[in-house]
Amino acid sequence: MSDLVAELEWRGFVHHATRDLAAHLAAGRRTLYCGFDPTTPSLQLGNLMPIMLLRHFQLAGHRPIVLMGGGTGLIGDPSGKRSERPLLSREQIRENLQRMRDQMARLLDFDTPETRAVVLDNAEWLGKQSLVDFLRDVGKHFSVNVMLQKESVQARLDTGISYTEFSYMLLQAYDFLHLFRSKGCTVQVGGSDQWGNITAGIDLIRRVEGGGEAHGLVAPLVTTASGAKFGKSEAGAIWLDPALTSPYKLYQFWVNTDDRDIERYLKLFSLKSRDELKQLLHRAKHDPAAREAQRTLAAEVTERVHGDAARSAMVAAEILFGDFDPHEANGRVFDTLAQEIPTTGATSRDGLTLVEAVVRSGLAKSKSEARRAIEQGGIYLNQQREKDVERRIAAGDWLADGNLLLRKGKKDYALLRSGG
């Protein structure tokens, strides 16, 4: 096995790790897991970091388990939260879990026999536990004094923490013990806020399994150069579900990465080799205006998350912000654009003038306003400036599947669509 821990350290994934983890991994193929509680309707961009961690382990020859918290999601993890989470219904947890399970299909390898990823739901074993048995078999191994020292609990002592969330640590520790026994899982990974929960599971395994060896690794909290939380935009969270955050918006999020963040993000979220990344960063340093590093990362991540839809997102972005000729775009690209810029239907393609098209698209409130904008050189048809107020829309102006791309000024876009 390669020196995976050294590679992860270079990429910036290691905040804390147990002693001898590197030796444990080097000794043979290991099974590891990371937990995801389905308390939201989709995975968020912040979830991508632990997923990338699982993928690096998988590429190094180890077997990842994605543990969906159908059981723990009913309780709520206090880690990283300033107040009590609202409890979700069992139905909502099940629905969220299924959506997240589907999203995972693109992000890990579920086919290669030796390292095939598996998805499990901890409701399968937590739901069968009786309270008395759990307290006798698990709870007796935990000291309240030690639990109170855990960071996730300390952070909540002033504002308050319920017994329900205080008990979350025991449930996660039991998950690790169950996977250790049933799947031979010896490593748990996660974000830095999970260190207390992970070490609780390691201690439980050591106590009840006669000194059983288990390890943990947590990645640091990712922030932007300005100190903001990673994975957020002005509109809120960036989701991996295309119904909540379109592939185009995901692509643009990465393209807009601050130059100060791009090297760190490439190491964390790209699977390119060290040499490839060094060459890319070298080119980016000498020509930052081209934003090659940002576009490369945007393309790689968007394709990993959304598959073929990434191509349409990339072309749509290049039409609006680059120099891609819209005449070369296919109908799927305009379907993407229709979700991102104001779009209006055209009842007919016949006899339409440019003035009428500008008004119908909403770029002008009246024909006289449209004429003035055209005469002043402020109107573009399919990215070409038009100054003829008598211009009529010809059959050849309609792009793939009946689309007209209109622009006023530098960045006010509109799409006119006709089906016939």
C-alpha cells in the first residue's frame, strides 16, 4: 500500500489522526467508514470533503462504507451546532436518506470488487436496540466526566444541550463498534468536529473487544480566504441535488473561487496527481486572468457530481462569460440557459422584428426604448451587436431547437424560445 497518510497530509486533509494510522493502512487493505445524517434534503458541498477523503482511501486500495444515519438522524448531532436541532419525522429522514443515497452513486466506485463502496443505514441496528440493553452494554463504558470534556458538548454547555443530543456520542460510538464486529471496519473518517465522537468509538472498541485496534482521521474545517464558511453563496447553501442547485450554478461557484483559495481547493477536491496540479498552478500563477485553475476544478467537480449535465453547464457559462459561439451550442445548452436567465416564449418565428424580440424578451419596456437601445449599439443578437432598427429575425437567426439569445449592454441577458 502507498503512503496514503502522507498524500492526505500534502493535500490538506489531515487535522487529527490516531497514532500508527499510517502503519495500520500500510499493513493491508482496510475497511473504513464515514457517517452522513440525512437531516437535509440533499448532500451539501460541505459534504464533498469527507466524500473525497473516502475516495482517496478507495483509490489507495481500501474499502469505504457510507453510513447513512437513518437512526442517528432522528436524534441530531450537536457537533458544530449552537442550538438544538429540530427533530425530523421518520418519513422525512427516509426520504432524505434515499435522495442522498442516489447522489453517492456518482461520487464513489460501487463496482470494483476488491474496493467496492457500500451504503448502510444505522437504523437497521440502532432501531433494534432496547434502552436497558443499550445502557448496560454501551452506556456503562462511558464516563459523564469525559463526555463533558468533548468539544461538541463544551460548546453547548452555556446555551444548553438536551439529554437526547448529549447521548448522540454513544450512538455514533456504537456504530463504530457494530461495523468493527460485522464488517471488520477499523477506521472512521470525518470532519474535525467529529473527533470527539470518533475517539469515543475507538475507546469503546478497545474496551469491549479486548484491546481491538481502531483508528480515526478528521479533516479540517474548510473556510474561504475571507473567513466565510465553505460551500455557501449569497443565495445560501450549495447543494449536490440539481433540483436545488443547478449544475450551472455549481460550475459557476468553482469558477468564482478566490485566487487565494484555488491551490487549497484543487488539492482537496481534484483527483489530479501532484505533478498535474503543480503544472496547472504554475500556469495559473503566470496568467491568473485566464482562470484556468478555477475552470479546470469547476469542470472536474461538476462532472463528478452531475455527469453529462456538466458539459451543458460549462458551455452555457462560456457563452455568457467567455467567447463560445452560441451557434455551436445544442438544445441542452439552451435548456440550461433557460434556467439561469430570463426566458420568454415566442408564439411564432415568422415576421418577428428585432425591436419586437427585444420588447418580448423584457430587455425593453416599449418599442421606442428598444429602438433607442439598438441605435446606441447596446443590443446583441446571439452575441453579435445589432444597430439596424429595421432588422428582422430571419430563419437562420434561430439557434438550436428555436432559441434567440439577446443581450442588452454587458450582462443583461434574455432568451426567446420558439417551438415552431
